[in-house]
Amino acid sequence: MKKQHPNKKGDKKRNKVTIILVTLLTLIFVPLIIGTGVFMYFIKDTPELVYSKLEDTQSSNLFDVNNQFFMTIGVKKRETIPPNQIPPVLKDAILSIEDRRFEKHIGVDPIRITGAAISNLKGNHTQGGSTLTQQLIKLSYFSTKQEDQTYKRKAQEAWLSIKLEKNKSKDEILTYYINRVYMANGLYGMKTAAKDYYNKDFDKLNLSQYALLAGIPQAPNDYDPYVHPDNAKKRRDLVLKEMLENKKISDAQYNEAIAVPIDDGLVPLKNKNTDKQMIADNYINEVIKEVKERTKKDIYTDGLDIYTNIDMEAQTYLYNLVNNDSSAINFPDNKFQTAATLIDVKTGYVRAEIGGRKSEKPGQLELNRAVESKRDIGSTSKPLVAYGPLIEEANYGSGQIFVDEPYNYKSSNKPVYNYDKAYRGGLTMRESLVDSRNIPALKALDEAGTDKAKEFISNLGLKNDVYESTAISMQASTEQLAAAYTPFANGGVYYRPSYINKVVYADGTEEKFEPEGKRAMKESTAYIITDMLKDVINRGTGSPAGVPGLIQAGKTGTSNYSDDDVNKIKGFGSPDITFVGYTPKYSLAVWTGYDEYFQAIPVYNQQLAMDIYRNFMTYLYQSKNLEITDWKLPNNIIKIGNEVYIKGHTNQYTPKTYYYESSEEDFYTKPSSRAVEPPKSASSESVEEKEPEKQEPEESTPASSQPSNNNNNEATAPNDSGETPPKKE
């Protein structure tokens, strides 16, 4: 056997090593070369680094429904500092929360990027990979829209950050950041905030106050210590925790600082707001949210022209109606609250909105109860949850009979009562709605089924779960309620409530936002519900909301305290009173009550929601000289007497005997002279069936010459549950 020469063995080993090295170098350098080429391609169009852009922000202009300018948001109030005046404690706070390795990196930080990637893989999405320098570049040069977060944009951002770090010192870069950031309440720069928030020189703040200033820029409106003190405290305490972990403060300093109340040292803000800002405050709040959601832009800094859907004349009237002591509404005290939303039923555009009254901090984007507060809406849920789904599925007409009789919840076997603790026997669906009876509504939901009801209201923008009790009450905001009723007003189409219709960006490009409508129910369902709800105002529980000569439909809503709450209630009455009404043009929902839930609304103030509705709707039609119209009868609907039916579905069940009113004890024994007459058959000789002309579902016919069925605008005293009973002949 031949022995292999030692040199040949060495050659083989060297060849293997060479192959491995070449492979490794290829795996390293080829991607590096390709990556470098792509990076160079991306940065070739990078904007020029202009230092003035690092100092400037642009305010946004708001326009009303008539394209008339009405206010500017983000007007700069700014005091700046030079680099040698950065308070050391503030510097430690900013770098601890935003960029611990700021003094070590070159504008981008591979270690930070790697740490953020690992953190995100672990499910913690709070750590970002951008340095403070990159944040400054992004705020100054680039869009923050999600779709613009491209590799090319990131490459240009990194390149500009590296160039900035080559030309400016770390303290100069930090100074740009401190002077530029938005600090809420129309203030720019941390020195400005120190002066307005604490009335102190910039170098005289304490650790707790510096930590708050360092934390605000991430989300200025959310961390506003005046409007959202709880959020501001959480953010401040997080900054202090990061300073402790970064060894910038001791345990004793940390414990002392987090114990300081968030409002310690805060002074009242000077009222710099215009009348229009106070009047439209709640509306502007929603504009800011919608702009952020749709465009990812910051209304305070990005120089936008925003075309809103607000009717400033209507908004001003609504604001004055609920805030002026000399108005037509007699509020019991300044703590009594209200919320109201007015929506154009053909577009979903919100024309006016008020989220409270007698604000202690007017014009500061305060709580908008019209959107953020969801209180019990009482019987306004009946058309949405009970009768609407049943008509949609079973093709019932308004003459369908429900027996108002002793009834127990099926889930708990607990008895259910009407507002008057009495029973009226067989009632048409119309009469059940007009007199706001609970038991017929529960029976209607039982027949339709909770699954169908949930599907029905979800098409109306309501995501509530549906139980038996949802037939007679659920929770919603006035924005949700007004929007949910718009399909009844326009022939069955739901529109998403919207506050803006167009945004023009700083570069001159524009983006339009068309109404977002979808079919929510059949036209026949919308018409039958509307025809019944017209009688709620004409002769039922909603009669105090009537406007002479105006054709409208609506529903009252009164919530009640549970038996478990009896000992907590202050006074005697109900926690929530709601009214929602509509015409062929507008849908208007009004809530009234106290923020303190157990402060009851007394009986003599339970008509205030209808008073607000009546006054506002009267103003809208009179001031704008609007044509009064009625709803057209759809082709597949037939009138029989006072009732409306879907053609081919007029032979509906009617019981042989039914009584008008009784107690539980004499329900089957006490006859009444006011028994409900069953509807006549469609084949009756007394009914002349006419084929209506073809009509468009969302149009309406003039009816200005039609007399109103309700000329009495005086509020009838409600009964104990808050529902006003129909007038007795």
C-alpha cells in the first residue's frame, strides 16, 4: 500500500480552509455590496440638510362646511434656549427616556436597532430603533403616515442623521429637539412649557417637573397634565424609572419624585382661546382624531388645510343653547350635563356636536361626552334592537299585534314591568312604540332572536352584545345613536360619522374623504319604523319634542337604577334621559344627566333632552329656511287605515280579545272600553289599494303645506319612570 506524501495532506487541508474562507467572505461581502448599492440608490434623492427646517413647525387651518376659514391650530408660541443653557437634569431625563446611547452613536445606532428588533420579537413593541437624532430628522423632513414608513424613507432619514451629527455637536442637536417639540396647549419648546405650566425660569424646575416635560413630546395631547393628569403621571413616572435604571438619580430621589402630585406647581393656563375654539372645542377634538387616523399627520405641526363638516352657525347656536344662562333651557344647576350630535342623514357628516356644558377649562379639548361617554339610552334601543330586526326578518307591518301582559325574563325568571306597572293587553306594534311599552319590545326581540338583532345593530355601527334586556336599554354615545338612526331617515343606508371631507397637505397635494355608506336594512323596514316613530312625537311619549309644522320621527329613552343601587341614589328620578329624532335631512341625538351616576334627574327635569332637541331643530329649519319634506311611500308598502304593511304580508296575527289597561291582578277579568281594533284585511272593501309611482328611496316630497299633528309644545310631566304617557282623550 502506497503512503500519501505529507505535502499532499497539507494541500487538502489548505484547500478546505480556503473554500471555507471564500464562502464566508462571499456570504459577508456580497450582501454588504448589494446592501451598499441599494442604500446609495435610496439616498440619491435625499433632501438637502437645511438647519432652519429643524427649528420650524407649521400650523394647520380649519375650514367649515361652506369652505370658510374659521381657526388655526398650532400657532407657534415658542421660547428657545442656546446649547449652553440646557438644564443638566432635563438632559438626563430626555436621554434616559428617548436615547440612552445618544452620546456614543453617529446618528444611527446598530445596537439600539438590534435591541429593538429583539424586544419586538419578544412581543414588547414599546422600544423603537430610532435615535433622538433620527426623531428630529423625521419630525422636520418626513411624513409620519404608516404607508410612508418605507426602506427608502428610513435610509434617507439615517443618512441625514449621520450628516447632521458630522456638522453639529451633541448639545446643538439636543437643543434643536428641546426647542422644536410640541408640548400641548399651543406651546412649542420645553422652555415655553416651563414658563406657561409652572411660571418658572427654565433652570428653576424640580426633578419631577423636568421628568414631565421630557415625557410629553411622545404624545402631547395624551400627556397634557391639565386635561389627562392620570396619563401624564404615568408617563412622568416612567421617565423617572428610566432615569433610575440609567443611574442618573438615586433610589431616594426616585421615591421622592414619584410621590409628587402631577399638578404640583401647575398654574392656571391663560385663556388664549378664541370664542370659536371654545364653541367648537368638542368638534375639533374629533377632527384631530380623524385626521390622525386617516392621514397619520399631526394637525399641530404638519401645516394642513383641513376641510371639516362643521356648520359653524349651528354649532354656535347649540353651544349657546346649553351654556348661556339666558337660553330657552332651564337647567337645574351647572353640574347638570348634556351631549348632542347632529348628523346629515344623506352623508353621515357631523354638522354640530356638543360634549358638555359649563366647562371649567373651555377650549382645551376637554372630555367629549358625545363620543367618549356611553350611557344607557333607555327605550331608544327598541326600534334598533327589537322592532327593526323583526320587521327586517319577518316582514311585519306596524299593525302586528303584541300582547302586553305579565312577563318574566327567560334567563332569570325575574318579572319585567312597564313604566306604569300596568298591562294594556293586545297592542299594535305602533301603539307599543308610541306608549314605549317594555313587554312587547321583549317579545319582539325574542321572536327575532338575539343573533339577528346583534347582526342588525352591527350594521348600524353598534358593537354591543345583545341580551334580553338590550331590547329596552343598552349603552351608546350620542354620536353612535344619531348615526344608528340615520338609516331610518334615509331609506336604510348607514353612514360612518365623519368630521372631515378633505385635507390639503403642505406640498399642495390633497386627499378627499367621501361619505362611507352601506345598505343596513331594507327600505321597507326604514319606512315602517319611521311611520311609527312619527306618532311617538305626534301623540306619544315624545310629544314635548314636537315642532309645529315640522314632519319628524323620534324616540324617548329613560334608564333606571337597579334594585341594588337604591341606597346609593341621591334624590329621586333616573340616571339618564335621552331623545333621538330625525327628519329627512338631519338626525339629532341628545343625552342629559349628571357625570355622577347616582345623582338622579328629578321628574320635573326629565323633559330637558326634548327641550334641547325641539329648540335646536326649530332653529335649523327656521334660520336656514329649509324646505319641510315628508318621507315617500315605497313601492312595496301599502297603507291600511293608520297602519303600514309590506305588500303580500297584510294578513298578520290578531288575538280575539284584548284589553286596553289593567293591573296584573285583573288582567284577564277587567274589560275596557278602549280595546284595540284589529287591522282590516287588505282585501277589505273599505281599502282602496293604489299602486304608487316609482320613486327613488332617498328622496322626499315637499310637505310644507301639511299641518302638524302636534301643535302643543308644552312639556307634559313624565310619569315615575320618566316616560311621558300619551294624552288621554
